[in-house]
Amino acid sequence: MPPKKENPKYVKGKYTEGTKESVKKYNAAHYDRVEIRVQKGQLARLKEIANNHKTSLNNLYNTALLKYLYETDPDSFKYLTSDE
């Protein structure tokens, strides 16, 4: 029987510190971060809206931003959504 690892990255059904570090490293390599500010009380409402639409808050923001650009500035929309 192999010896148990001291600090495994993944334990079935558990989110360990190793897993957390791996996710953090992946996100840093693949995503840019954007911080937005909303008035006090709006965050809870936005989370509720996202939940009602069965989506994440992040997806709600991205969808709203892309829709806004599509409607107001098609060239910027094309630039953001192209693979070039």
C-alpha cells in the first residue's frame, strides 16, 4: 500500500489548500481581473437577479457588457469577440 501524501491537492469531495492554489494559478494565467463598484445594497439584488436567471454574477456582467457594446458600438463588439 502506497504511503499517504502529507498535503494532497485533491481529496475527493474536498476543496483543499492545494486545489485552491492550483485554481488561483490557472485563473491568473488565463483571465484578467476587473473590479466594479456598486452602491450599497445593490450587490445583494444583483446576486438575486443572477440566481433567478440561473447564472453567475460574473456571467451577468459579461453578458450585459457585450450586449451594451453590440447595441451601441458594433466595431468594439466585433473586436472583443473576434479570435484575432
